[in-house]
Amino acid sequence: MEGKTIRIHQAIILKLLLVSFSFGTDVCISLKNPFPEPYLTYALRNTIERVFLQAGVKLSCKEDAQKVEVDVLELKENPVGFSPFQRANIYELGLSFNLRFKDEEKNYSLRVSHSLPSGAEGDRGRRFAIDDALNIIYPKLLEDLMRRYKHADKF
């Protein structure tokens, strides 16, 4: 009975070691944002890092880490609604970016609306729209990365 327990413990330890090695993939993320919107850089980097970590990938810029480039392709704000005083107060924010691996490129694009009831709110509406867009894209990002990194040995 005791020998069987030891073998079970050894099997569990071996499985845990294999799982820890399978998640040993290192990825180095570089982000390029040509638009003068620092909040987009901040929010996109946080989202991308979070989705890679949730997919079971370690973030590290060691020499042997795979490089993943994130390029913001579009950040466009178009007025779509006007107040009775003929001032734009509803905007459509278009955001698109891509993830470039050494062997593959994935594109993501989305449009969300936001409003500015008064000019006193500054860029708060745009920040909320960026967060909304990234939260909507997040499940698709996670699905793509989980599919890509299902087996770290194929990395």
C-alpha cells in the first residue's frame, strides 16, 4: 500500500514538472504605436501582456525568447452625432492592430462609439472607448493565443 502511494506521488510530481516545463515558453513583446495617444500604448500593452499570461506564456525578453511585434495600424475618431447646437458629441473610434510572429500575422479591428456630453470631460470618453474596444477584442485574442500555444513544444 505504501509503495503504491509513493508511485502516485511520483506520478503527480512528474506531471507537475511537465506542466511547468510546457509553460516555459518565453515571449518578448514589442509595441509600436505611431499615434500620439499614450493611453492606447498603456492599455494595449496591458491587454496583450494579460492575454499572453492567461494563455500560459511567460513574458521575458531573454535572448532565446520569441519576438512578438504589436503594431497599431489605425486609431481614428469620426464624429457621428451632433448636439442641437451643431457640435459633435458622439464619436466612433476605430482601432486596429496586428500581432506579428515570425511565421504568422493576426489582425484585429473594431469600432466602438462613445459620447462627450460636454467639453469639460477631455479625453475621458476616448479612454473609455479604447478600454471597451480592447475588452471586446480580448476573448478573440485569448482564443487565438490558446490555439497557437496549445502545445509549447510546437512553439
